[in-house]
Amino acid sequence: MRLFRFPKTGNLDDLTLMEQGIPKPAERQVLVRLRAASLNYRDHAIAMGRYGMGVSPENLIPLSDGAGEVVDLGPGVTRWKTGDRVASTFFQAWPRGEAQPADFATALGGAIDGVLTEYRVFDENGLVHLPANLSFEEGATLPCAAVTVWNALFTQRPLRAGETVLTLGTGGVSMFALQLARAAGARVLITSSSDEKLERAKQLGASGTVNYKTHPEWDKEILKLTDGRGVDHVVEVGGPGTLQRSLNAVRIGGFVYLIGVLTGGDINPLPILGKNATVRGIYVGSREMFEAMNSAISVNGIQPVIDRVFSFEETKDAYRHLASGSHMGKVVIRFP
């Protein structure tokens, strides 16, 4: 089988295509033939040596999000049969409830080897069934970005029909926020620097849009779109660079979900107090969340937004396309 490894991280050109034998599953393990994988911003940060959250520094097989089919079973497996269509869970050991420190040490493509390989052995508890309405390429977009959105909007304080959600940009997380929130009956506002992307977001169901290049003080435009009240929820993927404007755009008593810390800088806590707002950090989610989300995807017929599909051999080009920021939705790698 073929796989990619980083002998060391810090330079994308170090990503190396290798060959080795197909592994055999041990007790309560399954062998999956992977058919597709998708990229997240985290993957590029790891590749460039800029991700500080529990990364194995040497000989890492990257990527957390993969989909494929079960081709072999180890002794004692009860959850799967050969031929099942599956997706990897981001954390291999967070089945349900609150996460524990040991769970975070099982993050694919960072703390442990990931899915950029034609075959991989998983613990039988580290997989979920793919929704029947999704292809392998679509299923591979779910484990990180989609589960992150589900955790934010539908767990501790579930989104209610009629509420308003603001999401920033048009990457994978933001597109899933748009689709899942619309399916729940919410109104969605979205920002981008591209009028073309904003127009497509409207076609996908966005109720209002703001170009943040045309309107650098985009928070004021969001307040106008909500008659001065502010939004109920913000899916915040910018970090300190955008958080202050997100806090200005949220209503009193609203919720801000801090998902991506993509920019540096200090955070002023006073607006949090002044708005009586809840700011909650989100680090993907559990297998139970993934399974609940998949039910919603199936019932609502949601099709993930895929920007472009690259071949296995074009993996470095896929990384570069993600880094360019020109994509809308997810960047996917199709395996042979």
C-alpha cells in the first residue's frame, strides 16, 4: 500500500510518498481501505510546523478526516462487518460525554498517525457509519469541520428555530454551519471577501451577507441586518483578530463559539462581560455527536460543499490550494 509521511514537519515539500505492507487488524480492530480524505486548516498548520496542540514531530502520517470501507476484521469485533462504509472519528477515544485529557491524545493526523494512507487499522470504536446519501468524498469532509459545528450549535445549548447564526468566511466549518443551521430552521448571515462566494452562499440558503473588504467594520453591518439586536450565535473561526467584532455583533446573552485561532493578538474580555455573552471553545467532538449529526444529514439530505477534488498523487497541490484561501467549502483527496 502507499501512504504519505512527514519525516519532520515544517516544510510541505518534506511530505514523502512511501510504500509498506498492508497491516492486519488485531483484537477489536478493523482494517479500512480508505477511499477519500479531506483537508482542514489544522493539517496545513501541522505541515508547516505551526500547530502546537499535541503533534507527533517525526514520521507522521497526516490528515484526520477519511472515509472508506471495512475490508477485514480482527477477533472480537462486534460493531462492523466487511463492506461497511465508514468515516474516521477525529478523536479515536472520545465516544461520548465530556472529553478527558487522554482522549485528546488520540487526535488523528496530529497526536497519532492519520488517514493519508490507502489502508489503515482502526479500533472498532474509532469509526462511524457514513450517511447513505453521501459519497466517500462527501463523507470524508465530516469528521473535523462538520462535527465541530454540531458540537457548537447543537449540544450544550442547542440552536432553536428562528434564531440567527453568523458565520465568518466560506471555508469548511462555515459552510457546514450554514447548512446545518438552515436545516434547523435558523437564519444565517455570512461574511466573505468575495462577492462571488457570497452569492453562492445565498444560493445555499444564507439570508444576509457582508463583504468584509467592502465593509471593514462588518460587525456594524451585521447589527443593521438584525435591526440593532445582534445575532444569537457566532461561529467564530478567526480568533483574536475577529473576536472583538464578533462580540460586537452578538446579542446580549448570545453565544460565541471560538473554533479557529487563526490570527494572533490579545483578547479584551470587557465586551464579554458587557454583553453577558457566553464564549465557548470548541475542539471537534465525540463519536456520539458525530452519529447524531449524521442522522440530521441523512434526514435533511444535506450534501457537503466540496470546492475541488484532487488525486492521491496531487496531495501537495491539495495542500497548496487550501493554503491559497481561494476555496469555498472543503478540499478533498480521492484515493485510487
